[in-house]
Amino acid sequence: MPRRERRAQLLSSALEVFVAHGYHAAAMDDIADRAGVSKPVLYQHFPGKLDLYLALLDRSCDTIIDSCREALASTTDNKLRVAAAVDAFYEYVAQESGAFRLVFESDLTSEPAVREHVDRVTTECATMIAEVIQQDTGLPDAAARLLAVSLVGMAQVSSRFWLTEGGGISRADAAALVSGLAWRGIGGYPKDH
């Protein structure tokens, strides 16, 4: 199998194991078995469990950040932007792979490299949102960033809550409820131009 395909296969198998067991309980033996390869083959691609986890985490973080970027670029109507950005988080947590658990529910957040990756989601999504808020409202940078982090936090926490305790509310309805709440708050800031 070509190196790139093998790496993708190993990452896919590792994702299943890490999501099912968490970092600490996952074993390289389990990942190799799931991928149908020997441990030496696994170690040819990833020198250790943390390297493998960070590669997965990087991919998972990029997914949600890219989704947020696409949501913000999808329209110039800010009410629709809020809805699209909130829905990006709901869509992400609803993925069958469970990859969001690596980002939002990692059992390894005390590890500085993992914490850095996890924080990157909030930082990069909030930075993009803050730019829109600041451009539209003229609020100072610090105020725009605080509002943006609040919106990201609302979307992230509510989407995870919906997944585990949503009470039968559809993803679309849940995202619409939360984006409505967010818009009622952020939409109250007057446009600067």
C-alpha cells in the first residue's frame, strides 16, 4: 500500500480506538490490530502514541476551523452567518466518527501539545468571528474578541449537550434555536457603517 494511503488507514483506525477508549486506555497494539498491520509498520509512520494522537487532533481541529471559515464566507448576511457558524459546530459533533471527542473531550488536555491544539479551535474560530464583529460594529478589538469567544463557546457547549441530552430535538432545530439566541444578542450591536 502506498505510504499516504497507509497513513490514512492508520489514522482512521487510530481514530476509532481513541474515540472508543480515550488516549490513556488506547494501546498501540489495538490500533495496529484494528488497521491489520504489525506494530513496526505503525511505528514506521508514527514514532509514538502521542505523535499519532496529535496527527489526528490536528486533522480534527482543521476540520472544525475550516467549517467555521466556510460558514463565515458563505454569506454577507450576518444573521445567516451566525446560523451557519453555529451549525458548523452541530454538524461537526454529529459526525459518526466521533472525532469531536478528541478536540472537545480529550482526556489528555494536561499535555501542553494537546492543549495547544485544542485551544487553537477556539482561538482561530474566535479570531475569524471577531474580525466580522469588529468590521461591522466598530467595537474595540478586545470587545469583539470577547463576543466572538462567547459565540464559539455557546456553539461548542450547546452542540455537545445536544448530542448527549438533546431530548429528540433534530440537529437543524437545535442549531436554529441556539443561533436564534446568539443572533438576538449579537444582532443588537449597531452596524458602524
